[in-house]
Amino acid sequence: MKSMGSGTESYICSSSGESSIAGTSTLHDWESRIEDFSIRAERMGDLIDADFTVVVNSIKSGRPGMDPNTYKALKQSEHPNIRFKAKPTSC
């Protein structure tokens, strides 16, 4: 955590926790862990602004052959990172 002054606090986390992604395909349910990610959040009074970034080739299923299919489906060569950005939200 880092205080930015004016009542703003920043939080940054890089791959020190656990994260996973799960879903359903036409063949089976699946789950993969995310090995390389970062989370950044800022709190400005009652508002929180956050984003979550995943390095696509760090998504690991533990199943032979599935990871390349995941990277292909996510178009990893064109989009090596996935970013989820939350709009400022009241807390």
C-alpha cells in the first residue's frame, strides 16, 4: 500500500496470491491457474478504481495439450495480456 496524498491510497499486488479461471466448453468443464498477474487498486475517499492484468501464457491447466488451445482461443500472439478494468465504484 502506498499513500498518494489527498486521501488517495494505492494498492499493488503482483503474483503473490492465487488466482484461477474456470469455465465450461462443449467437451468438459475446466479450470486453470494463473501464474503471472497483477492487481492495482486506488481508493479515493469512498471510490475504488481497480484493474487486474493477466499474462495469457501464464494460464496453466496442468493438462497436456489444453494450454496451447487456451492460448489460441485467447489469441495470445495478438493479445499477450488480458486486462479487466473496473470503473470507479463506491464502497
